[in-house]
Amino acid sequence: MVITIQYVFRASFNDTMYLEEKSLPLEELDREQLTWFDPFYGRSNRNEIQVAVAYCSDDKLVLLQKEGDKIQEQEASFGRECILCEDYNESMLLAAHIRVRA
């Protein structure tokens, strides 16, 4: 699984600044229980969002996003990505694009 972290400028959502790319080998995750991780790898100002892989196959990725007591499910088919974002400052969002590498 690959996570690309970037800033997205509010004035133009097509205008982004790449920060870094992280690889998270799926075989390192515990299959018996959910493994929660920070999708922004310490770049968040709020540090409130955690993510866990609920399901991953050749054609589907299902993530759980936890923010406080609220948990949401997000699904992407193969070749697409799950995108998480939060406010970073007045002019930018912080985004994490999570995908299974083909």
C-alpha cells in the first residue's frame, strides 16, 4: 500500500505540493485485529485522524477512518485511491492519497 502526502491549495484543488510518499506493506499489518496508523505521518496540526485497513484484495481496498469516537468506512476499487484530508491552514488542506500499488 502506498500513501502519498501532499498539500492541496484551497484556491485551486488542482494545485498541490507533494510532500512525501510512504509504503506500508500489507503483510506487516496484524490480520487478527485492526492496526490503526496516522495517514499523515506526523504532518497534521490536529493529529485526530487514524486509519485502519479493514479489507484489501486484488480489486478492493476498504479503510476505516477514526476521528474521536466516530468511525467511517471508505472503499476504493482497484486502480483508484482513498483520499483523506483535513484543514491545514487558511490556504491549504493536508491530503493523504492511499492506494494499493499495482
